[in-house]
Amino acid sequence: DAGVTQSPTHLIKTRGQQVTLRCSPKSGHDTVSWYQQALGQGPQFIFQYYEEEERQRGNFPDRFSGHQFPNYSSELNVNALLLGDSALYLCASSFYFGDRGFETQYFGPGTRLLVL
Amino acid sequence: AQKVTQAQTEISVVEKEDVTLDCVYETRDTTYYLFWYKQPPSGELVFLIRRNSFDEQNEISGRYSWNFQKSTSSFNFTITASQVVDSAVYFCALSERENMNSGGYQKVTFGTGTKLQVIP
């Protein structure tokens, strides 16, 4: 049973560049959420995708965008990178039961982004 | 708005000691979920437990136990007979059920974490 996978594991970019991070959910999951974790902090919710739509968004600017594909995998795009975007980006997947709500989120290993 | 507070930034204990990690939460919802995750140095968040707001029973899993008290909005985590492998950052988290009729979404709010160091 494959868990949540993310690629790449590490990435170095310069200010102003654009980056795309990828996530494949745990087998059987249909919902993907993205989190940003700065050093020494807890993960901060960026957004969640379900049925290929952005369902909810945290307090992040429009430079952060995403996409979910028909196979439930997802991408996180960040444009015009700033030094402050340096962080660990975590992807989490879960399953939506409908009226019963969501299953627990399971996290991937993350992508460490360094912006110079 | 939901909020999770982990007042203990760092804790150091000697191996085999018991340790309790505190978590206090704030929410306006009557239905919510509480979680504990472990983050070892590798970075991946490892799920430990999920608790429904309607279920206040304490839970024990091996050396781990959780004490959920709605009256004080707390969800504390105790490790008995700590081991070096328990060294990690532990996060408490809260999820509210919102907007379920429109497909819903699941937004998890994390605390700032407690770094536990178990010294051999």
C-alpha cells in the first residue's frame, strides 16, 4: 500500500523564479491538501483540492496556486519566489466520506525548498 | 477561528522517564477532531491518533496514552517509559467539519510543536 509521495525531495531556486512541486496521494485517497512549514514552526494550511477543485484556502497570496488531476495527484505552483518562501512543503491526502466527513490526513515526506 | 496552543517548546527527559506533552485548543464548533502527529528529523509527519469531539474516552496504545478533556479544551499526550527513539517534534492539531453540504473541506490547524529530547 503506497503512501503519499512527493517530488522532488529538495529544490534550490533564486528569487523571482517559479517552482512546481508534485504529490501523489495514498492509494484510495481522493483529497489532497498542501501545507507550508517554516523552520521551527507548525505546518500552515495552504489549500485543499477535491474533485479537481480548490475547496478551501489558507492565508496565502495568489502566487500560490495548485491543480488536481483526474488521478487525484496534485501540483503546487509558486510564482515570483521570495526568500520567505523557503520552507518544507508538505502534501497530505485523505478520503472524503460525504456526510461522514473526511478520513485522517496522511502526510508525505515533504519537499524542502530553498530560495536564494 | 480555530487555534491550537502547545506551550512547551522543548522538553528533555532521561530515558525511561514518563513525559506529558500539553495541548490546549480553541474552536467554536461542537463537532471537531483532534490529532497528534510525530515529526522525526527526517521531516515526515507521522499520524499517531485522531479523536472525535464526541468521544472523551482516554486512549492507551502501548507506551502512549491520551487524555481528552472538553471541559478544559485540552488533549494531552503522555509517553510512558520514554525511549531515545521517541525524540522528535510532536504536533497537536485540530480539524473542524465545515461546509459539508457543499462537498466540504478539511482544514487542519497545527500547534507550534513540542520538541522532545530523550537522553540515554
